[in-house]
Amino acid sequence: MELTMIRAGRIVNTHGVRGEVKVLPEGVEPELLLDCPALYVDGAPMAPAARRIHKGCLLVKLKGIEDMDAALALKGKAVSIRRADVKLPAGEYFDEELTGLTARDAATGDTVGTVEEVLHYPAHKLCAVRGGRDEYLVPFVPAFIAGVDLVGGTIDIHMMEGLGSHED
């Protein structure tokens, strides 16, 4: 299932006294948020007047938020973006798009589980596939991923010996 909205993070605090908010990205690189025409704060569209990256977070000045008190009222709220507003390179997906996909063995077509979460490591992402006869931590790299079908809700995996958590 293709998503129209992607959760991008959460407002964790204010920044300064002029109404800027600090967004902690979740499953999204902060650089991707720099060009979005609107950020959706708890589902309500808000236009950014200015934004910049600072220490891994996105600092945003939202139109209509003029002081620290107004910014403080947004603390803890979820921030989303429209999927159509962001162009990812071919073969890259947001964590939220991968979560919930049915994982299949690329060779046989057998279902091996569901992607329950996406873990981030320095080299690459890992898809945690659970719900089948074993648990798999699948590196999200071409050697392991045969294909992703968001419309069909599936991810095909090249199953290799030792991939499962209970295999020797």
C-alpha cells in the first residue's frame, strides 16, 4: 500500500525566542525536509518560513508562530510530510513504507514474515522480519533485496543460509 503521508519526526523543543521549533527526525534524514513546501504538524499543514539543520535536528520557523510561547504549544507534536513532496533515489524507501510489508523468499515466493521494524546502522538499514518460522535481520542492500512492491505490499528477499536468527 502506497502511503500519502510519511511521519518525519516530532517537535521536541523550542529554539530561541523568535518561535523556532526543533524537529527530531524519525526514519528520515533531516536534509530531505529542507525542500518540503509544507510540514504537517499533527495533520495540519504549516508553511515553513525558514529552516536549517543543527546537530542532526531540523530547526524550523513556521509561519504564524512568532514567539517562544506559540512554539512551546507545539512541543511533542508529530511532524509529517506528503510523500509526493519528496523524491528519493531509485531503490530507496522511507522506513514507514517498508514497515508492514509482507516478506517473501525471492526464489520460491513463500512468505517468510512481515517487516516489523527498520533498524539503522552505520553501513545500511536492516529490516527486522518476524512472524514466520524464524526471525530475520535482512540488510537492505541489493545482495539481499530482490525487489520492493509498495502497491502490492511485498518485499522479496534473497534468502541465504544463516540469515535466520536460529540457523547455525
